[in-house]
Amino acid sequence: MGFIRNLLALIGLLTIAGVVWAWMQYGSYIQKFSEFDDKALEAYAPVVETLLETGNGAEAMIWKVKVAEGLTPEDVEQSLKVVANELNFKNVGEDLPLYKEVSSLSGKDYRFVKIYMFCNALTAAKMLDYSDAFSAYLPCRITLLEDPDGQLWLYTLNMDLMVYGGKPLPPELKEEAIEVRDIILEIMNRGAEGDF
């Protein structure tokens, strides 16, 4: 009986020592993380899951939507622009036909890759007034690309990290950021179906 009691006391002591060590090592991080948005863990979970699954940091930071069979790049492009216009999101720049530039420089045909840029300038200004770091998300980019197997996909940055990934945004700004995220996802999802 004494041996079991001593063993349990030793396990308890080691557990306490482990908790104290972990708190000393990571306590400040845990405390800072507690100041983050309530949905921060939910936002980071799929990022970590994809990172562990693929080992690809870029893959972990994006959203992608498969384009419906039978749609051409021109069909998807038209749909993206019509839906964006319908949702009052401006096409704010020259579409970047990366595949043409690669072909021009290499002298060889390259698979379809074109980048579209959309923005709500007033919301963008509010994001920048909050933090210049949000400029990396501006304008909202959607890439239409053909994978090596010939399948078309739409890609964009994971905007949940912008909305929920740190300390809570001011309520009005958060509401607008969520609206931007929802609009970009709608543009992508409807574009992938050729819906307009």
C-alpha cells in the first residue's frame, strides 16, 4: 500500500512539475491567445490540418473551389465579373493573364492562370486605417487556374484569418470584413458554376 501511495505521489509531483514547466515556457503565449477573437481557434484549425496533411504552407492559407465540368475559362471569367458587379464589388485592376507572360518568356505554351482583382474601396480604407498589414489582402484576388490535369479551379486567400485570426476587430469593421469574405466566397462559388 505504501508503494502505491508513494508512486501516486511521485506521479502527482511530476504532473505538477510538468504543468509549472509548461506554464513557464508557454504561459505568456496562452495568455496572449486568450485575447484573440472567440473564433480564432476555429479559424486556425483547418489551416493547421491542411498544413499537417500537405506539408504546404501556401496550400494551408487558401480556399479553393473546383470549377464545374464543361465550363471554359471565358465562361468562368464572365461569371466572376457579372457576379462581382451584381454584389457591388468593383473589378479594380487589369486582370493578370500570367499564363501569357510565362508563354512569352519561355517560348512554350503554359496552362491557364489568370488573376482577377476585386475590391470595395471604402471597406479597404477602413481596414487600412485599422492596420496597414491588411494591405497584403488588397485588393481581393481570385485566381482562375488550370491544374496539370486540365481541371479548372478558383483560388483565394483564407479570409477567416483576416477576420478572426487575432484580437477582435472593432465590431463595425468586423461586420464589413465578414461581408467582404462572404462576397468573395459567393463570387467564387457562383463563378465555379458559371452562374450569373
